[in-house]
Amino acid sequence: MNQAPSPAESTSLLERFFKLQRHGSDAKTEFIAGVTTFLTMVYIIFVNPQILSNAGMDPQAVFVATCVVTGLSCILMGAVANLPIAIAPAMGLNAFFAFVVVTGMGYSWQIGMGTIFWGALGMLILTLLRVRYWLVVNIPHSLRVGITAGIGLLIALIGLQNTGIVVANPATMVAVGNLASIPCILGALGFFIICICAQKGIHSAVLLSIAVTTLLGFLLGDVSFKGVVALPPSMSPVLGQLDLMGSLDIALAGVIFSFLLVNLFDSSGTLIGVTTRAKMIDDQGRFPRMKQAMVVDSLSSISGAVLGTSATSAYIESTSGVAVGGRTGLTAIVVGVLFLLAVFFSPLAAMVPGYAAAGAMIFVGVLMCSELAKVNWEDLTEAVPSFIAAVMMPFTFSITEGVAMGFIAYCVMKTGTGRWREIHPCSWIVAGLFALKFFWVDAH
């Protein structure tokens, strides 16, 4: 008769697999780090269904897909790469998918999922060919900053729309909504709860904000109680529904390329940032099991499209777990298990109104726009491309156009000022592909 391993034997197994002592950690610390990271990023299971429902996707099915994809991706990252990095559907790319590709361009969400799949497949190929890191390190810093800020502005605009603070106006394009309405008041309250709690170092600030605003909405009669625990809803409305052939339309080439490019350096930058925070990175920007981490990251995005959610990415919220001592893949596995358990709380997710999740979107905008402080505003060849990339995303309601115009502006500014030698071939290639899209594909 088999006996369960003793606590000492279990600890020994964890030590051998994760090399805890070598990383200056232990099982208890890793568990606490995993719970901390989970509480910091669990808001995605409420926000992602809210965003993707705007594309016509079943929010309950998306809720389960978000939990499953995040859970499995985190466990895979922990087991294969032994890094304390969590993966989940990326904020920004989910909004791009729902509001630009589907709502704006008029494609079905099934075709939109197909573009995510092809973009993620391209990222996997570039990873296996060892091209991914070359691209990441050679994209101009000013453009990376501008694109990050632009995505943040776009997310914040959508969040402001969801609260009703910003509304459409035929005369001025946008205007202030009814600030006395429940969505406006509670949406703004939720945003400031997050900001104040974050300033005080409370890791679960976003989750606390969603809980408070949803509760207040219930007390004001704007939210109905749907229960707490239930069996997981079916994933069938979104599972495997992507349209791979329909998404190969030449008109969607720019969208696929944008998913590939933005996810590539967003996720790669986060991997580097988290490992830097954990003091695992060397002077050349390399960290242990780098290739394995990037392969897992790419596979997660592919599986996300198949299972029914938007492109995934490594989460910068992983630094909250690192800050309390997480150093190995055990942290990521704890996060993954907690996300898998979250599928039983679908009634809670169904209760969350749009304005409760909007505060998180606006706050993400604040964090992402802070990157603009890193731009050298005295050098217009760096400042102008960064500015154009940032502002064109919310103004055109498209990440693709912002990325494209930023790269083209970079090449124009450097060439026009006689500094063309500073342009890396990577930037010429990206700018050329987008110029081809604008002046040939779109024109025909």
C-alpha cells in the first residue's frame, strides 16, 4: 500500500525540482509569493470577460477560458522555466482585439481570434529561430516607450467610456458624460481606491476596488446578486472557435503583425523586468532558462486563441511576488493553481459591472503612461516618434496605426536630420512593412 510522502519528503522533492536553497528561498516563501502575485493580478478574470464581451463573446465562457489559460500557462512557466513569472491575457491587446479588430473593423470575433493565433505562431517561430531577442533589444527605446504609453492611453480611454465619464459627441467627437450617474461616480471611486491603495503598497488594490464598487452598486440597486460558488460554465461558446483561414485576409496583415510585434516586446520586456527585479539577469540582459521562458510565453498565446481568450503575456504584476521573496517556478505554480480554482467563482465574476472594472483599466493607463518620463524630449528625433506612437493609438483607436506611424516617423526624423546611420535594420524592416501596408495594401 502506497503511503503519502511525509512533509520532509515533500520539501525534499520541491528542493530537488525547484532548487529552492540555491535561489535563497523556501517553500513557505514561494507560497506566500504566489498568493501575493495572484491577488495582484486576479482582476484580469473580471476585466477580461468585460472587454471581450464587447466583441460578442460569451462573458461566462471567457471567464473560464481566462482562468484556465492563465492557470495552465503559469504552471507551465513554473515547471519548464522555473521562474516566478505569471502569464495571463494581456491588457491592451484584449482591448485592441475587441474594440478595434472586431467592433471597429467589423470582423467577427472568430476571425479576430485567428489573427491572434497567427501573431502568436509568428512569435513562436521567431523565438525558436533566436530572432526574438535580436528584435527586442534593437527596437528603439523611444518607440518602445511611446508604444507602451499609447496602449495605456487607449486602455484608459476605453475605461473612461465604460464609466460614462467620456461619451461620443458629433460636434466635438468626445465630451464629458453625466458625472452624477452611478457608473460615473462608482467608476471614479474605484479608480481612486486603486491609486490610493497602490500608493500605500497594498498589492490587492485592484481586487479591493472591484469588490467595493460592485458592493456599492449592489446596495444602490444597480447590481443583482448571482451567488458566490458554482460549477464552471461551459467553454464551448468560445473553445476552438477561431477562424484560421478567414483571418489570413491580406487586409488583416497589419493586425497580425501588430499582435506579433506588440506582444513580442511587451512580454519580452516584462520577462527581463521581472528577472532584473529578482536579480537573475546578467550584464548582457540574459537570464536563466531564457529560451524556455520565451517558448512557454509564445505557446501560451497560441493556446489562448484556441481556448477562447485574447493574446497572453508575462505580467509585470509578478514583481509583487518577487518583492516578497519569490525566486523560483514554485511561485508561478501556486499562482496557476489558484487561477484554476477560481473557475468555481463564476457567479462573482458575473456580478461585476463594467464601471467596476473600468477603474482598473484607467489605472493601467496611468502606469503605462509613466514610461514617457524616459523619453529624451530634448532630442526631437527620439521625442517626435515616441509622441506620435503614443497619441495616434487613442486618436485613431488602433494600436496598429500607432505602431506603424511611430516607426515611420522614427526613420523619417533620423534620415531627415542626417542621422540615418543610427537606424537599425530592424527599424527599417518594420517601417518598410508598414509603409507597404499603407501605400499598397490599403490603397488597393
